[in-house]
Amino acid sequence: MKYFWVRFSVFVILWTYMIIRYSENIGGSILILAGAMGIFFFLSLKKVPVYLYIMLTCLIVMHGLVLTEENLFTIILLFYVSMIASLRLHGNVLRVYIASNLLISIVISYVQSDNIAAVLITTVFLYFLILTINQYQMTLVEQRDLYEQLLGEYRKQKRVNLLAEQNARVEERNRIARDIHDSVGHRLTALIMKLEMLAIQTSNDDYRELKKMAEDSLGETRQAVKALQAEESEGIATVVNLIRKLEAESQIVVQFTIQQGVLTVPLSNEHSVVLYRVIQEALTNTMRHGRSREVRVVLGKSAIGDVTFEITNSIHHHQPIEFGFGLTNMRKRVEEVKGRLDVYQKDNLFYVSGVIPAQ
């Protein structure tokens, strides 16, 4: 929006100077300027119809031919409006509009200018420059769209590969667990039975102690098998790994700080997922609305042992916070696990902070 005000200011300054120096009817010139300014304000819309530019051209030409003595500034204003149009219009619509303004400028310079050749050459060159810059801009837009498509495909493939890797890892762990259960577990069970028989036959307590050691070993083996068969881990460590992966996929710089004692906080899988989703949504907001691609994430431990989080990023300027779908869903997730979420702005920084209760 600030660029619009720069363009608008230049437009008003050019027209005001023309009125002061060359207008034959200042009242009429001011009236036409007011109409042109009204049309110019509509050029800040996202989609601008071409007829607004045509109306602006008509006002400039009418003012130049009827109310001024010198039409050089009329040609300059036509060029300036054409340059602005090249930022919003594309394709044949822009070419036709540029050609029309160029033809009008040539006619005006031919009829009223003293140095026709210089004005013609300069005008043609400047309009050719507008079309060249517009073509270059269109090429950049196409390259950016292609980059976004490739980046999206890269992220998709990375997620697929990550899922395949996780499945392969789970399958391998299950295979190892089965091998341990079938071989070591079977041998320990046989050993326990043999020691029980020897203890009965010899009435020797040493065999019972050995049997107890074997039973403890069998219990530890079963615990190890159960741990290997667990599909995913829980807690802060999982959240840390997920954030690092998100940082790599999103191509943003995350200044990640883990305060002392956080890794010891027990979090269920549900709480871990909520914490991760909150940070993920905050990073997504940073990519959309942040002034830079840098964000600061701090995980801490409260006085009562809960997990605290704070995500901070720079913003262009303060504006009212609107709880759209993302922020609303984020708050709902946190409240479902009896947590708290705060969203606020301070010193050109956007804060998302809160608490996730320990398990």
C-alpha cells in the first residue's frame, strides 16, 4: 500500500505543477484533477478494470488540450499512467492500451510541439521500455510460479520419503523384536524350566537364585521387545525433531531455544501433537505475514512443571489481530488439553505464547 501512495503523490505533484505553470483556467483544472484523483484511488484495488485507465487517459488528454498552453506535461502524465498500468495489466489488453496512449502522445507532439523529432523518439523509446519491463516482469512471475510448484512437489516427495523411511524403520524394529522374542525369550524360558527341575531334584537354593536371575532377564527382554515395537516416541524430543523437519521444508530460519529442564517434562502423545501443531501454525503465519523469514521459538518449563512456549517474528506494522481459521483452530487445540494460548503484538513483533500442561 505504501507504494501506491508514492505513485499517487508523484501523480498529484506532476498535475499540480502543470496547473501552476500552464493552466489557463485554474478552477477547471482543479476540478478535473479531483476527478482524476478519485479514479486513481480505485487503482489500488487488487483487480483493476481497464476502463479506469481509459477514463484517466481521457481526463488527462481533455485537460491538456482544453485548459493548458503546454502539452509536454500531458505526454509525461500519459507515460506515467501507462507505466502504472504495466504493473497491473498484462497481455493484449496492456499492449492495446499502451499503443493508444503512444498514438495520442504522437498526435499531441506532432500538432503542438516545437521539437517534434526529439519528442517522438523519446516517447517511442519510453513506451518500448515499458513493454520490455512488463515482459521481464511476466517472466519473473512465471519463474516464481514454477518455483512454487517445484517447491510444493519437493515437499510432497520429502513427506512421502519420510513416511517410507518411518515405515521401513518400524518394520525393521518389529523384525528385531520378533527375533529377540523367538530366540532369546525361548532360550530363557527353557533355562528357567531346567533350573526349576534342578532345584526340585537337588533341593539346592543356588538353583533357585539362578532361576530368579533368569526370570528377571526374561522380564527385561520382554520390556525391550515392547519398546522396540512402539511405533512412535512421545515427549519434547519428538517435537524438537518435527520442528527441525518443518524448518528444512519451509526454508525459514528458526532460532530454537530449549530452556533447562524442558526435556524432562512428561508429555503424552496428544499433548506433543498439540504443541507441534501450534508451533507449525505459528511458523506458517510467519511465512505469510512476517517481515522476514526468521522466527524465534522458545520452549521452557513453568514453576509447576508445565511446558511453556513462545514464538516470535517481526511484522511490518501494527494492525488489529483477527482470529481467522488458523488462530482459532490453534486456540481450540490448546484449550482441549487444558492449556492456554496468548496472541499479541509488541514493538513490531508478533507473539504467540502459552502453556501446555504436563501429563
